[in-house]
Amino acid sequence: MRVILAQPRGFCAGVVRAIEIVDRALQQHGAPVYVRHEIVHNRHVVDNLRQKGARFVEELDEVPQGAVAIFSAHGVAQTVERDAEARGLDVLDATCPLVTKVHVQGRQYVAAGRTLILIGHAGHPEVEGTIGQIPGKVLLVQSEAEVAKLELPVDTPLAYVTQTTLSVDDTRGIIDALLRRFSDIVGPDTRDICYATQNRQAAVRELSKEVDVLLVVGATNSSNSNRLREIGSESGVASYLVADGSEVKPEWFANVRTVGITAGASAPEEMVENVIDALRALGPVDVTTMAGREEKVEFKLPSKLMQPLAAREV
């Protein structure tokens, strides 16, 4: 069996930064440190950090007063920030800088007097955080059909922002529907969708041209991982989302010559290797990596984590 690995795949700069924030917090403060929600949407990452001493909570009232509290990469509402301050928590914000950029854009549009439309998935932590960062009403739109149902005058001053992990194609369709329906609307180009999301989706489109089956390594609650699987399916390739090698089913590969593997932005490379090992258990495997874009993006850590450990201990 020939296995082709997508390039790029796996961890993005925002995920690397978030995980490093938890690791450094544990080094500087010792266990436990408290993380509100999953730091990123991947069980293996969360379990690894939990073993090191991170404690994952749903709400801040589970965090002892004065303790170290870390906000996940998806971002939080302003009410959560105020709650943390009122409880005297030592906050480290692991919100992805590209998500923060959306928050800033949204506030600027509202300050300019525009009604804000957020293109995203209801209930997703990033969407909830973004809505909670905007001082005004936010209209959530999930599809082109929902654009048609918006009860707004055609000339309403509008603006839109997007969840960073959506399918570029789906987002473009919704934006086009908004532009067709409303006469006074502004917003960022689809290029403002997270670079890592775009790169991984483009790689899957290319990979799908060469493979019989596509495996996406990622969590079921990971938006960008689900989009990758959907893109594979839309390309006519049998596509499956798996957390690790234990979820690989032999019947998927009957009479299959070539398998493509990619990974969502929060999936560690060790899980990709674990899936490859599961394929090797079925027979000989030849692994190659497709040509693709090399990502060199790095995001800075919070300044208080950049101090030397010795200085923190004095």
C-alpha cells in the first residue's frame, strides 16, 4: 500500500503556542494550573497535559481564587475575562492571535455603526468567545440559506467576520450570498481565514487527486478536522476522520492501492505515526510526503512567560 502524507498537516502556530503556554506555566508555577475548556480540540494533547499537572475545567468557578488560569486557543467572552479578574486569578491567555484579530475587526465594525454578522458554527467555543467579545448584537449565520432568512432591510449598514477554521469554499459562498442580498456590507476577504486552515484545505484538495482513501487525523469536535474530511468526500474520495490508529478499520482498504493522510491543526504528529503503524499492521506500506507549502509562522508567548525561570523564583 502506498501512503501519501499531506503537506502541510497537523499543528499550526496557534496550537503550538497554546500548548507551550500550558507547559511553561507548569514549569514556572508548578502543578496544578487550570485551563478553561480544552486548550485545543485533541484528546491526546489534553491527556498529555493533564498527566503533567494541568486541570481542565468548564467554568472559572471551579478554579481556586488566586490560581493560574489559562484561556484556551479558541478565545473567551469579555464576561469570562471580567470574572477571572474579579476572582484574582493569574490569567494566561492562549487565544490564537488570528482569533484575536477577528475580535478586533468585529469591535471596529460595530464601533463604526454597523450590525455585525458572524459566519460560523453555533456552539463552537471560538464562536461563543467572538460573540462575547463584541459590544453589541451579533447575528450568527451558518449557511447561505440562513442569509436568505435574515430579517434586515437591504440597505442596513452591515459587516461580517468569520470563524477562522471554516471551509474557505463554504465561507466564500456565504459571503457572496450576503453581498448579493445587501447593498451596504463590508468585511475581510476569505484570505483572512486562518492561514493554516487554508493551507491544509488546499493540500487535501491536491492530495485527493492522487488517493483512493483519505484519512484525517483529528478529533470529532475539531472544526478544521471535520472540514478536511468533508473536502475529501466532496472530491469523490472515501474519507474518514480518526483520532488515532485504533479507529482505523481494515475494511476501508479492500482493493485500495493509495491512501492519503492529513491531520487537523490540533492533531500531533505522533498520532499520524500511530495511524501509519495501524496501516502497517495490514501489510507492507510505502510512505511518501507530497510537495507542499512549508509553514514558518511563529506566535510570541505572553511576556510574563518569557522571563527566565530563575528570575520568577526569586
